[in-house]
Amino acid sequence: MKMYQKLCIIIVLVFLASFTLSACDKSEEASKINAREDVIDEENLLSIVEELSSEKYKGRLVGTEENKMAAEYVAAKFKEIGLENPVGLENYMQYYSTQVLIIKDEPIMQLEDAEGNIIKSFKYFENFLFRSLSSSPIIDITADLHKIDSLKDVSDSDIKGKIGLFPISVNSKSTVTEIIDSFKDKGLLAGIGEFDIKSPGRKYSSLLATPMRGRWMTGNYNPYLIVDNDTFKEINDAADKGLRLHIKCNFSQDMRKRVPNVIGIIPGSDPVLKNEYIIIGAHFDHVGDNKNGTYNPGALDNASGTAGLIEIAKIIKSGKIAPKKTIIFAAFNGEEAGMTGSLHYAENPVYPLDKSVMICMDMIGCSAEIPITIASAEEGENELQNELCKYAEELKIKYTTDVLVGSDHSSFSQVGVESVLLINQDWLNGYHSPDDTLEDVDKLNMEQIVKLVLYYADKNAY
């Protein structure tokens, strides 16, 4: 009987010890997460957004001196935090070569009569923007106007030596590449596309500045511009009156410009798990200035994501418990120019991609009441997306799901890495314009997304 009692006591003690250890582990995990929520520095997040969106960086266009300065700023933050510099890189910089086209002076677009008298001058950015330059570095065109009702109707005899007018019914249903391909071998000197910023169903509130490059075009091609609804009507009416259009733009071209991604790491502490990688990424480039005294700050897009990246790195690095898995912090360049930086990384990874997942932050923390979108780059099952949705629910973060390809996560999806984009889809905030300022970024909404990524790291890296 005594032996039986002793055995029972031992079993009870073992059970209590096991229960206590389990409770302690859960308590430690909970306290670790809660403590991290408390140490998210909202003011630091905003200060980084304020810095990168300031006039000092003039919109951080890839290939410019200001873009280089932004890369150096991010690298300095990585060094200050204490991230490790990956082997083979200098000062966290992963350089690659890319095509860069940069407008030199404020472009000109004017209506002229048959004698060359200027009837109307339009304002760059306010009335018109280039969506694609040309394969020739000099654009100086004066030509008659031709209305185009359908890409299928474009023929050599109609358009040769003219400037084509593409109404919203055509422009909204076709990509820039499709439109340029429709006329590039048929003698059309340039295309003007109507861009909708007035209808109730519009997606954007202004014309969209974009980096000027021809990455997606081959051979000889001519420029394509977009204009607002009112300007298009004015030019359309001018075509009926027999007026001509003059377009002029000077730009520089560098087909092999060396530009950097900025990469830092926190190596895993576990001998086995350190060979598994969590890539947390955000692009720091934007669309530059407008050659007319204004620039595009890119506060929400994507100084916000860069700020989130830096804050997450700081919090994890300063934690008392080192992650078992390796965490890679990647500030990508050239996203606005076709995801060139992340494509380069995906093709030339600092660490193997076969045991990696990728979380991308782009446009996080908008001031509008818009839930976070947790997006995959492809249709079908995505375990990482499902997991982040689950964690958002646990943290009581409002979210929606989508399939989106227009950010750096898609570069990783293309090479088989499970990837997800976290984004606030606020397209009416002045997206790609001078109006995307610090006022469009809400620190509490930014904090939610930072919290979600940290929560994921707590669950998977430790």
C-alpha cells in the first residue's frame, strides 16, 4: 500500500511539474508577444516615413542620386540596429544592373495651328504624363491627330505620321504594352490615352507618375502619354478642328545602371533551423520628381513599408530570445520600375530559397478606413496566407484577401517561394502623385501590420 501511495504521489508530482512547465512556456510565449506589442515605437515608424518622404530624397526614383541616398539611409539603420551584413555584400548592398530612363526637363505638350502658332499649352503632371518614353532618347514631335476607336481598327494607312487618341473605352481595357504594340510598327508617332479621374467608379484620384523605362518593350517604339478626362476632350475636339499636337521631352538613358537592394540578417540560433529562412521585405524606391518644382513623396508607397521593415528588425534584434530560424530583412529597389530589385534577388538569393517564405509590406497603415489586404500572387492554396489570416483574427485585425501581382512578393512566387503581400489598398490618397504625404499614414494602422508580422515571427521563428 505504501508503495502504491508513493507511486501515486510521484505520478501527481510529474503531472504537476509538466503542467507547470507547459503553463510557463505558454506564459513566456504570451509575455513575449505582449511585451513586443508594448515596444512598437509608433513615433519611430512615423519619423522614418517623414524622413524618406521628405524633399531631400525627391521621390527616391531608382537610378537617381536621391535613391542612392535612401539606400544608404536604410543601410545605416540596419547597422544601427545591429543586423549582420550578409557574406559577399558590402555595407548591406546587393548591387544589380537595370535599365533606367530619367526625364531631364519639364516635358511640353501644346496644341498648334497649321502655321505653328501655339493655341494651348498643357501642364505636366496636372494635365499629362508619360507612361512610356521611346526607344530614341529625343522626343520632339509635331503631328496631326487621329481618333482610334479600337486597337483592332488600327491600320498603317490611317495612322502613319500621326498622333493617336485612345479614349477611356480603349485605354482602360488594354495594357500599355498592348497599346504600344498595336501601333509601334505602323507609323504612329505617339499615343495619347484618356485616364479616368472623374467618374464615380474611378480607381485613382489623379494621373499616375511612373518610372520611365522600356523594360517590357523590345525593338523600336514610340511614346505613350496619359491625360485627364478634360484634357482628352480638349485634344479630341482639337482634332475635329484640324489642329496639331506638339510633344517634346528630353531624357537620359542608362541600360546598365548599377543600383542596390539593401539586405540585412538576424542569423538563426538553432544548428538545424538556422537553415530555414523568413524573408521580410519592402521596397524603398518610388517614382521621383516632376521636373516642375514638385516631387512625389511616396509616404504610404512605400516609406511606410520600409519603416515597418526597420521597426520589425529593431524589435526582433533587441529581444532577449534569439530566433531559431534566420530572418532576412530585404529593402528592395526598383519595385516601381517592374520589381527589378526583387527579381534580381529571387534569381540571385543571398541564402537558399528552397526553405524560405516571404512576407512583403507595401503601402501599410493608410489613414483611410480600409482593412489590410492579405494577398497571394497566384490563385490556389497558400498556407502562409492562411496562417496570416488566422493570426489577424486572433489579433482582431480587420482584413480581406485577394490575388495581387503588382509588388515584390510576386517575384518570389514566380520561383516557387510561398509569399504574401500585406497592403492597405488606398488608391485615392494621391497614389503616385505629390499628394502621397505623411498625412496619409496612420501610426496606429501601421502598428497593426507590424504587430501581425511580429506575431508570425513569434509563432514560426522561435
